[in-house]
Amino acid sequence: MPPLSPHAPSITPAEWTRALAPFQRPSNARALLQVLTSHGAYLLTWVLMIYAWSIAWWLALPLAVLAGALLIRIFIIFHDCGHGSFSTSRRANAVLGFISGVLTFTPYRHWNNEHERHHRSSGDLDRRGVGDIWTLTVAEYRASSPLRRLLYRLSRHPLILFGLAPLPIFVGYQRFTTRGATQRERRTVWATNVTILALCAGMIWLVGWLPFLVLQGTATMISGATGLWLFYVQHQYEGVYWSRNAEWNYTRAALEGCSFYKLPRVLQWFTGNIGFHHVHHLNPRIPNYRLEACHNANAFLREVPTLSLRASLRSASLALWDEASERLVSFREARVLPA
């Protein structure tokens, strides 16, 4: 196994497998508590939003922001269900995963299959393109046509990626299957679409089309933008690991290619501990409610670089992978790099 960089500890797969194994057992009691404080809180927030709207629309908007924050937490539960880590029951994971997918406008099995491919290829330059942020190397960008360069620059612009893209992605793009999807994936996409349509129709009938669009649109925008930012910063930051397939290493990809995003406690709660992303990628079977305990119990996990909220903002300017220096660079930096 290639050695880890000086910024990450050296540990063999057998060693980390033994160290992490005790934390991968789900707890149904903790899972139920998370459902109550996530799905239950989301339902209660909608009741309060409807009541607040009946008094004044501006009273409901802060609650819509809260609903969006709760959707992020629901998405993390959805994500855990896909890994089979949330509950001890496979059926419970599937049912809750589907329900959470409807609430977050994301088809459960189709998204999960793409996400599994992401776990198997994260940080591999030769296996990009599934379940990740579009990333080009400096050489690829220079060899691209003017149109492709423009599209790439637009796709990486923070205002587009985190501002304009979330609603079209979650409301539109997620309604369709991707090339190569299995029949089972296609069925879950259409089942999700039909359920979302029925749910939206019922809510419009109950509260009216304008309150529903404003409140649901705000919540989806908040959750979608935050979710894209989290996914971006978990794999796009200074010092991140990328490698060609011949040299790619799973342990390095987890410990160096996934950030330990240290968030304030309230944000850590709403994001379901996903900031411990290095732990999650090392062992996806660990439920979100055990990630922090696993991190604290193992010294080699605490030795990885920590990405603070302030430092993470610098990641927004990173756009291209420079293979010569093995680092992410901005478009401005790429202009002065040797050909």
C-alpha cells in the first residue's frame, strides 16, 4: 500500500477495520430518536408554517428556513438508509429511505446506487463522473473547446453551483434516470415521482398553491444549496487527495480525500455529523449518530487535517486539479502554470 502523506497517519486496512468495527452496529433506539427529531420536527414545522402564513406571510419564512435545515438532517438519514447503516432492519431502512427521498425530492435506490459508485471511486482521476462534482485537470481544461471551457466555468461558479443549481437539480434533474440505470432503479424513480406529485397536489389543495410554492421552494432551496456545499467541500479543498487509478488507494482516499469539516454544534446537528466525512468514507456502515464517537476514540482519525468553517470558504475558488503539483488550483492560478 502506498504510504499516506505526511498530513495523514499510516494505517493498514486490517488495522482500521478492527478499530472501526465496534461503531458500525446500528441502534434502533437512537435511530427512532433521530426520526422523531427530524421527520417529526419537519412535520411540526409545516403545521406552524401554515398557521403563521394565515397571519402574515413574512412570519412563515423563518420557519421555511428551519424546514430547509431539517431537510438536510432528513437527507443524512436517507443517505444512511442507503448504506444500510441507520437501522438494524433492512426493511425499515428501505421504507424510511423511500419516505425521506420523497421529502427531499431524491429517488432512493437510484441515488444510492450512484452514491455507492462514488464511494468506490472517490479521489480516482480515472473514475470521475458519477456522484461527484464535475472536476477537470488543468491539462483537460486547456485542451477543451471554448464552449466546454465556458460551461465548466459556469458549473463551478459559486453563484450558479450553490445559488441557481439546487432547485433545478432536486426538482427537475432528479425526476429522471441516468444512462445505464436498472429496471429496479427506474421503478423507484417513477414511484418517487408519483408520490411527490400526490404529496404536492395534496398540499396545494390543503394550503393553496402560492403558500406551498413559497414555503416548499424556500425549504428545498435552503436544503439543496447547503447539501451541494457540503458535498463540494467534503471533496474539494486545499490538500485534498486525487490520484490516477494505478496509484489510487482506498485508505488514502478516505483519510486525505474526504474532509474532517469541524462545524459549530448546532450546524453539526442539522447536518447529521456528516462533517466527519473521513470516518464515513473509511467505513460507510457506521451510522451518522456514531461517527463522532468513532472519531474521538481513534487517534489516527483525529490526526487528519481539520477544515474549519472559515477555511472552507476558500475552497469555493478551487476549480482545477493540477497533476504536476498534485493540488487543486483556481482558474487564476492555472493561467500561470507551465504547460
